[in-house]
Amino acid sequence: MTAITSFQEANKINTLAVRIGIAIALSTLSGVLLLLAYPPYGVWPLMWVGLVPSLYAQYRLMPPKYSSVAAAVRDGVWLWPMLARIFAGGPWFLVHLGLIIAVISLFLNSDRKFHDLTGHRWFVAQGIAANIGFEMIRSFIPFLGTMGFVANTQASQPWLIQPVSVFSIYGLGAMLVLVNYALAQGLFAALDRRWLPADAVPVDVRRTRRWVTGAGIGLAAWIGLSLIILGTADQDAPTVRAGLLQPGFPEPAHVDPETPQELRVRTLLEQGREAAQQGAEVLFTPEMGMAVDPQEEYTPEFKALATETGTYAFWTYGLDAEAGFRNESVLMTPTGEFLEIYGKIHPGPGEPKAIYSDRYPVYETPLGRLATVICMDGNFTDVTRRLAQLGAELIAIPSRETMGISEHTWTHHVFRAIETRTAVVHTDVAWYSHVIDPYGRILVTENVSDSTRQVLVGDVPLGSGRTLVNTLGDWMGWVSLAGLVFFWVLPEVEKRRKKKAQEMGDAAS
């Protein structure tokens, strides 16, 4: 008898070990799928199914007590290499952020217990609230904003992403999570018929069928709305010919002793004349491309360019001044007049707040209403929305990025254009620069694998600034955050309700 018992225990352990091994393999697969969905790989369809293998591992293969290991493995495999590529050479904690998140999730994830308790009644809804509500929380972190949002994987597909102007970037994220979780629950129902682990709670087949059907209808409606919006885009909008001056000096001008300011200024002036010769009407320069205030230094040279070429120019610069750090952009008119200064709103990691960061100028010109943000400001939804509300039709986004970061931040600019229905002109010091129309279509770009000096010129239609998101803001993000709070409270309510029902049943018997 003892021998039989020992054999059964050993067999149980072996079976559990196999289940855990398969769970880790599936979670690793999810991590790889998510990684490939993001730039620079850009296999965007994988995001629509990327969570499914790890969800099956978490809710069917891992022991309930350690089910969050599946999510931890997925997040580690996905985030660690992505963040290492983005922040190579940066602070160590950024490079290892993926591992930290994975470790924390081991101790905080109690979803399995809740869904087992409620028979997966809330599985899909809670999945949306947890994932997108957490993205809303992450958007409050100063140097993150919308970095790494699941919706960013879809930025290269303008035919698909137009409802963002109605539901915000959080709405697209919610649709992606809805499809993933509905498919996962459908997989549970299909496979539970053949094999249901003793420690797993079955799903209701009829409820599952409703979720899968609803997700399919919702996705079809989303795509239909997107195609309608894109199909009715204004074909006769006035255009501006933009000249993007990318000087190829990757280091910030105010901390780069190797590159004289005179060389930086001369390079930008030469590039400005080159762009004007190609018909550019507005010149765009990158963040911290020079450590010179054009209103105080080299002013005659800047004015000469304006009057000779008849161009407007956004001159962007960074200065360590006595009054504080100045990360600014100023628009110069063709007559050599300087308009109001814009100061960066959202500083990057380790960067002090700019002293003019409380202004939102929109410049009324014969070409249209122009505005600018600076670099990290484009990672957040608030600044571009504020400028669009003030009437901006074209928003400049000068930046100073690394190669790894530049592979991702263009996705933010696509969504800022759609959210605000404004044109976006993104000019970097050395990497990826873009001209994006108000529907998120990239009109001009040049992908580079090394820091490059170049001039890009292209026409961009002005936007209308009219979207529901401009009126209501990130409303789907707030709804998801409210849902996240609701599902923090609900497990305790359900636990007490079940306990009370059990006590009443015991009393009755």
C-alpha cells in the first residue's frame, strides 16, 4: 500500500512538473510574441493574440498558488530586452525594469483566486480594467507617459487606428485586451472538454460564447468606424511645405565640448537654406541642437536666413542659464521677428524642469496655426491636446533621442496626430524624423541605422483639431482606472458574500 501511495505521489509530482514546464514555455512564447509586435520588429498582428498563451498557462497549467509566475515570465521576456534596447547606456534600473516588474508581479497578482471564486464571470472585464487601468497609472510617471502601451504596436496601420480620435489610445488598448482575453476564455472552454486540471474551475460555455461573439462584433465595428473616418478624410485641406533640419549631432549642445556652437549654428543655417531651395515654408529644428538663444546670439545670421528665404523657423535650443534650465523653442517669422517662447513641459529622466514650461503658445500665421512641444511632451497626451484645443493645426515635435528610443517614440507621434487631428512634424537631432498627417499617416521619413545629417522636405496637410478626445480627454483611460479600482474591491465583496451564503447553508442544515 505504501509503495502504491509513493508511486501515485511521484506520478503527481511528475505531472505537475510537466504542467509547469509547459506553462513556462507558453508564457515565454507570449513574451516573444509581444516583443515582436513592438518596434523595431513591428509584427503588429501578434498583439491581437500575444497574451493568449500566457493566460492559458496562468489559469490552467500553473498551480493556483503560483499562477502569477506565468505573467512574470511573460513580462520579463517581453520587457527586459525591449527596455535594454531602449535605455542602453542609461541608468541600470531602467535596463532592468522588466525584471523588477516581473518579480513584483509574483507577489501582487491574485487574479487566479478571484476568477476561480467567481467562475470566471468577470475574466474579460477584469482583464481590460487591470491592463488598461494600469496603463493609465503608468501615464502619470514623469518619464514614461504612453511608452510601451499595447496600442503603440498598431501605429503603422492607419486603416485600423482612426477610432482613437473618439476613444483615445486607451480605447484601442481596451480593444486589444478584449480580443486577447475573449480568445483565451474561448480556449479554456474548448480545451476544458478534453482535459480540465483538478485545481482549475471550468468556465461557463454560454457566457464564453457571448464574450467571444461580442469581441468579434466589437472588433468589426471598430474596423468599420476606422475605415469610415479614413474614407471621409478632408482631401482639400491646405498644406504646408515642411523642412526638417537634422544636423547629426547626437549629444546635447549645452554639454558637448567637442562640437563648437559656431559649427552647430552654421550647420543649421546651411540646412535651412537647402530646405528653402526645395520649397520649404517652415523650418523645423531638433531639441538641444544648439546651446544658443537666437534672440541673444547669432541673431543677425538667423534673421538673414528668414528674410532671404521668406521662411518661418522653429529654433529649438537648450541652455544652462542663471535663472534655470532653458529647454525652449521659439518661432521666427519671415521678417525676422521672434514670437512667444515655448518651454518643455515634461522633462526627461534626470533633466530639470524648463523655466518657461507654463506657456502654450499657438502662432497665428498666413500658413496656418502652428505650435510646438518638445521631445518627451509628445509621449504624453495632455500637451498636444491643450494646443489643439487652443486652435493648433500643426504641431512640431523636436527631439534629442538615442537610436533605441527613436525606434519607439514615432508611434507616440502617430497617436498624438490622430487624437488631436493635427499634423505632426517630428525632427530629431540624428535619428528618425517624420512628417505625419492628421490621420496618423507617415508622409515623409528616412530610417537610419547611424546618426545622420540630413534635410527632409515634404508637404503636410493641416488638421482641424476637431475630435471627441480633444473635448473629453483620455476618458477611456479614466473609465479603465475606475474599473481597476472596482476590481480591487470586488474580490473582498465576493469573498464575504460566499462566506455568508455558506454560513446560511450550514445553519439551515
